[in-house]
Amino acid sequence: MKKIEICFTPALYNLYHNTEANVVVIDIMRATTSICAAFAAGADKIIPVGTVEDAKKMKDAGFILAAERDGIVLDFADFGNSPNLFTIERVKGKTIAYSTTNGTQAINMAKDAKHVIIGAFINLAEVVKFLISDNSDVVILCSGWKKKFNIEDTLCAGAMATKLIESGKFSTICDSTYASVDLWNVAKNDVMTYIEKAAHRHRLRGIVSDEIVEYCHTLDVVKVLPICKNEVITDYLA
């Protein structure tokens, strides 16, 4: 039986590092949700970019750039990182450079894992299906907020861990996994009410509509499985 561990923040990732494990990176509001939405809209590739300086270089090199810091679109970017911005007209068949406060940093951090999988509520079923079929240990890496714990990523990690354990092929002796599952069980019947406790929900108020926040917390909206390999993200199911 394979094991599940949940890392609450990138600041702790060195304690969970396992090159033989599949790492699922989660950033619910909004990076990993938006990456999934982009591939659902037909994007070809996404290049995760760590720093603002590198994001500017990608823009200067001619790439379409989606980028934000602290929830605000960078002034030289083509657009920001809400999932509704990744429209068919804008991204279909395109390669997009993408840089965010938390999510793209976590993706790059996990680059030497067996697979680096982009996970969100909206593609949770596809992630779980892949993890079960691949049958390797799993580390779920929550992007958090500036290396701190956050609620929304932990809820999604708990939902994912619950499905994996229910499959009968995974188990855990990881306290953070148990805690995430318990948090999910508290919140799952009314996620939007529970998410009002989340600090990032309040940071984004006035920047991001309630409809987008609700979309970010909706299960199984898209059938995509973004995987990052050699620092480029593509849809495994395409």
C-alpha cells in the first residue's frame, strides 16, 4: 500500500522531499485552478516562471504572460491569473508564461519528483484517477501564502487524500494528512461558508468576484491533468 503525506507549505517541503513520489501542487486561489482552466480552454503549454524579473524576460521574449503578485496583475503582463481570463480566444493553441505569488514557486520547487501534477478542486477526480493508476507514494504540496499555511489548499488536499484512502490503495501515518482530512470533513457540506474564514478570501475581495471564488472551490468541472516536466506544463490527457 502506498503512502500519502501532505505538506502544508513550501517552507516545509524539504521535510517531505521524495524523488520517487508523485507530487501534487495545489494553489486553489488561484494558480492551479487557472492552469486547469487554461488547458480546458485549449492552451498548448504553460511555462511556470518564478520571479518578476524572469516574468519580464519572458514577456520581452514574445511570450503571452499571465502574472500577478499579491493578487494584483503585474503592470507589464497581458492578463492576470483568474481562471475566467484563460478564454479559448486568448489561449487556445498558445504557450503561456505564468508567474504567481505562490503557486508557480511551489511547482518549480517540486521539479525533481516522479511527476509534478497540478491539482485543484476543479480537476480533483482526474488527479485521483492518475495517482491510483500510477501507484506511487504521494506528497500533496499546498502552495500556501508566502510560505504560510492556508485553509483553501489544505481543504483540497484533504478532499484528495480522502478519495485516495477510500480507494484502498493508499494509507497514511502523517499527522498533517489526518488533519487535512478532518478539516475537509468539517467543511465539505458548505465549502463556501467555511472558506469565509480564509485570509486569502479576504485579500481577494474586491479584486476577484464571488463567482470566481466559488468556481475555484467546485469539484470536477474540467477533465484535464496538467503535469510539469522539464519546467513546462502540458495536459497529460490531451
